[in-house]
Amino acid sequence: MEGKINVKYKLLAITDEHCFSKFDDQDLTGLNGGTLKFQYKINTIIKMSEDAILVIPGVKFSFADKVVFEESAVFNYSIPNLDGIVVVDKENQRINVKADIFPSLIGTAYNSLRGIVYMRTIGTPLAAYPVPMIEVNTLVEKNGISVSEGA
């Protein structure tokens, strides 16, 4: 078994934030924890040439089959010497990760998005329904990964 790899990374920016809300245009009579539907998604883009990993979490709330709120953002992490941590096997369309960095990056991005949603929904009907906590292992399992090698 190989020794642990010490990985240094930092969050460079939170960009491309997208927020959609339709609180004023819809009748929300009957909104409660049982009628409000929640969905989430997580995507990750590994940018090999930039030594960067972008984590893109998104959440959506629906009521009466209509979207009432949607939020997403891009969390841009800098990871020096990324090619020493992530090896892309183009032939077999696989990636080999030598250090378990995804739980930290994905968990931080998702939970930061929870805070963004909290701030956006203060004073709205959704204020009583915070974005649910989700175990990091579940987020990692549901994560869609793509690799970009060009600039």
C-alpha cells in the first residue's frame, strides 16, 4: 500500500452562481414539508492543464409540479501538481485518484451552497425548509465527473 499523499488545495472562487425563484408568481397555499419536493445534483470537472477542479452543486425545490426555487454555483479549487494526484486513462475511460480529495471538495461545495440558499430564502416561504444535509459519501457516489485536458 502506498503512503499517504499530502494534497494542498484552496478555494479560488465561487462563480457562475445561478438563482431562480418564483415565489411571487405561484399560489403556495398548502406548502409544507410533505408537499415540497427537493432535488440535488453534483458535477465535477477536472481541469488537468489548469491544476483545477470545479465542483458544481445544484439544488431545486418544486411545489405542485412547478419549480419554485433553483440554485447552483461553480466552486473553483486550485490543486498544484494535479497530474500527480489524478491520472487519466484515456484508453479505458477511467481516472485513477491517488489521494481521496473528492469528499472534502464536494462536501465543502455542497454545504457552502446550503448557506447561499439559506441567505437567498430568508423572508420567503422556503425559509422554514433549509436545504437538507446529505452525507458526503452519498454526494460522492452521485457525483458526475468529467475531465478537461485542454486549456
